[in-house]
Amino acid sequence: MILKINSLIVFLVIVTASSFGQTKLSASQAVFTALENNYQILISEKQSEIAEKNNKWSEAGLFPTVSLSVSQNNTIQDNTNNPFTFTPGIILNQSLSPTLSANWNIFSGFKVKMSKQRLEQLEAQSSNNAIAIIETTIQDVLKMYYNSQLQKERLELYEEIMALSQRRYKYYELKEKYSSSSSLELLQFKNQYLTDSTNYLLQKVSFDNSIRNLKLMMNDSTQLDQEFILTDKLDVAIGMINFDNAQEEMLSNNQNLKNQYIALELQKTNTSLQRSFLYPTLDLQLGVNPSWANIREIKNNSFEANTTGLVYYGNFNLRYNLFNNWKSKRAVEVSKIQEEISEMNVESMKQTLSNNLQNVIETYQVRSQLASISQENLVYAKKAFELAEKRFELGSMNSIDLTSFQNAYQNTMIQHYQNLYNKLDTYLEVYKMTGKISLEYSK
């Protein structure tokens, strides 16, 4: 059983340590790769492109519309039993009549202006939606990257502890074989070695899963089988955060708040648009209508005539809705109420974001302190473990006490890594709320 475990562990260590096919990957490289390949970002970019194409004066209705239509008519009139006609017999009338017309909305109560303004706001909203998706993607990739780094640090720790347990176990196995030694200590080290081996294997699975999730987020098919060497460590140099400065940046750069501002402006534009229906409209219609016709008697060709005609027209159409059950007036009033609701939503979001920002910053400060404490605690735990090893080698400490110091060092190291990740995770949340995360990675 031990030989099988040893063989498996040696194989895993060799695979882990192998540099074949490995590529260095920084957090920035992971982010840029994800931004280039993320489907939601690509979709949002296409939606922004649609909004940009629609933001034209022609879409708002400023320019006239021109249309061409052609009609070809065929009628047969039977006058054989009609004594009061000048064209007896069966008459075939064939005509061709094209029409070229133009319709221009001269005035529509400023509707064209309001429509163009609405299109500009929709383009800005679409752009902000794309930025919000980019921010979420950046945050998710960074969290996955540093989570993979966390799992890697744990894996290296378990590998180090497992190697120590293996050396002790092998030493006492030989000691018991060639000299007199306590079987209890051998069993103790054997149990510890098996436990550390199990922890290593389970942590290897966690690390592989984290890398797999990072690759999935990056969505690069060329790197699915690539082995990555993560270059950015967990102990990123991050300072303290001032709440007032962060709140000012949040109110200026937060994408969700920007979208709420645009929603308010859209509602104001909609109020003006509804008000435009209270004004009269003036249209100009221009056109030309030539026609050609052939009239002949079908049976004996006793009668045949060709006609031509040409019609020009230019018409003004003034329309004013005198009464529609106050529908237009109610639409304006309802839009004003919705405008007030949008203003309240903006104020509500400001308060919610400010409260959340304060909570996140306080959490960040606590986690920063925990990371500093665990860093100091790690130094003492490592020294204590090293002293315990020396005392054990001198015979002044038994194996059970040594295992306790080893477990304490291991748990302290794991907790320190977790504190570093928690601190970084909270900082990324502040970074996103203040809108700085998209500015940092903008190309």
C-alpha cells in the first residue's frame, strides 16, 4: 500500500515540476485574453455598434422619404349589350402608371429633435452596459486568477509538509529495521505521512479545477491544453482606502449609477416627446405621375386609341388633434410621474452604493489587519516549528508534540494565504464600485 502511494506521489511531483509546455501567465494577460474572447463582451460590442448606427438624423425622421411605385392595369369592358356607349363591343384597356412621390415632415412639435436626443442617450446607455459587462468580467477573471494562485500556494505547502513527513517516516522505518526504536513513533510518522499525502492529492484536484475554471473564463481554445505558471503572487502591495475619496470616485465613475442617470435623462426626453403630440404637424407631399394607356376593341379591331397623361402635385397637409379624450395630456402627466420615479431611483442607488461602499471598505480594513496579523503569526509559527524539529532531533521532544507544532505551522500558513486572498477579493470589489477597474485595463 505504501509503495503504491509513494509511486503515485512521485509521479505527481514529477508532473508538477515539469516545465514542458508551460507558459508564464500574469493577471493582466489573463484579463486581456478574457476581454478579447468573452462572448458577453462581444455581444455587448455588437449591441453598441447597432446603437451607433441608429444614432442618425435620418433615423429620427429629419429628411424626406422618397418612394417609387409602378402599377400596370388591365381591364376588359363588355359593351355589346349597352346601346348608350360610344365604344360598342368588348373593349380592352391596358395602362402603365409609375408614381414618384416625396413626403417631408416639416414640423412635428419638435418630435425629430427629441427622437435624435433619445437615440444619443440609447447609444450612451449601450456603451455603459458594455463597460459594466467588461468590469464584471475583469473582476471575475482576477478573482479566478488569484484563487488559482491561492490553490497553488496551498499545494506547494502541502507538498513541502508531505516531503518532511516522508523523510521522517523513511528515517524511522530504517531506524526500526537496523536499531531499536519505538514502534509508536514509526506508526505516528506513518499516519502523518499518509494524511499529508491525502491532503496533497486533494489539493492537487482543487488546483487543477481552479486552473480549468480560469481557462474557461479566458475562453481561448488555443490554451486549453497549456500548462500555466502564474507569475503574480497573492501578496499584492495594496494600501489603505480613504472612504471620502472612494465615494467621490464612485459617484463619478460607477457604471450602474451612470446607467441610472441615463435612464433619468431618457425619461425626461420621453416627457418632451409626449409633449410634442400636443402641437400641430405640417407635412409636404410632392410627386409626379405619368401614365400611358392603350384602348382597343378585341374582336374586330374596329377601335383603337393610345393615351398619355402627366400629373404633378405639391400638397401641404396641416394636422392638429383638437380632442382625443385628453389622451396626449395624460401621457405627458404620466411621463412626468415616471420622471420623478427615476429621480428617486437615482437617489436610492446613491444611498445604497454609499452604504455598500462603506461596508466593503470597513471589511477591507479588517481583512488587511488580519493579513498583517497572520503574517506576523506565521513568522512565530515557523520559528516554533523549526525549534521543535531541533528538540526532536536532540530527543527532548516526542513525535506527538512535533506533529502538533507541524500542524500549527501548516494551519497558520493556510490561514495566512486565505487572509491575503480575502483582502484582495475585497479590494477588487472596491475597485469595481469606484469604476477604476475598467480604467486600469482599458486599451
